[in-house]
Amino acid sequence: MKIRIADITEKTKFIETVEEVNSFPTLIQAQDAGECKFLSPVSVSLSFSKEFDHILVQGSVGTKVSLSCSRCLSEFSSDLSSTFTIFYTKALTAQPEDEVELGEQDLISATYSGDEIDLSAEIAEQILLEIPYKPLCAEECSGLCASCGADLNNSDCSCNSNAVSMAFSSLQGLKVKH
């Protein structure tokens, strides 16, 4: 998704679009790696305007994904959405030699060169940041039994809960004198 620099003025402009996941190579890589499966296209809503020496882009993105629960391994769907703000400045050829302290605005800044700004990488990044590291189908998910593998969300297992962990089984008969 690109916006032309010539189209950006002090007056805020809006774009709403729906982009196929195929338009974002990094999202396809995440899907191929098994992190998630995209169930819907990416909806994008952007506003942009020129402010002083930079271009302000504010937006929101959203999509629906299928994830695998990290406790019980069941598949579930989840809506991902994110809002963001990015300040774009024209890329300079000379870099400052002195160290400078970064402010909050510098942390959400990017540079552009040429007559267009390609927002595809930022849009994909916002979606990737919303994919949970350890997805859960529900906060109260009980997971799987460590012994028999039964899904504890559906039923109790018949395993002996007093069984000794194999990691410490060799210490079971150890007697310590005081």
C-alpha cells in the first residue's frame, strides 16, 4: 500500500481498504512457519497529513486468524487489531556525527525517499505484533494431562495424581539424618 507524497497536504486525508494477506510477504512467512492461519483479509484504515517537516500517518489494521492454543493444542479463531502512529521524514544523506537522545516521537518515526511512502511493512508489522506469543483459547484453559495427554477442558483423566515425577524418582527412598 503506497501513498504519493504529492497527494499529502496539511488537510487530513483518509483511506479505507481491504488488502489480501498475499500482499504482505512477512504475513505469509508467519503463516508458513505455523504461527497462525489468516482467515480474512487485512482491513486498513489510514489518515495522513503534512505537519511542519514531517508526514503524520495514523491508522488501524485488523484481521481474523486461527491459532493453536499453547496449553491444549486446540484450534481457535481470534480477531487481531492494532492502532498506530508513524511520523515520516525525508531521508537525509548525511548522518549526524554526535550522539543524540531519542524522544518518544523518534521511536515511532521512519524515513522515506522518492515520491511515495510504502506502508506495507508497517501494516504487516502491526499485525505481527498482535499475534500472541503463547496463544490461549481461554484464560481458564486447563491444558493437557502431562501423563496421558487427555484434554482437561473436556474431562478429567484417570491418571494417578500422586504419581512421583520421573525427574526426582531416584530420590524417593532417600533418608536424610539430622
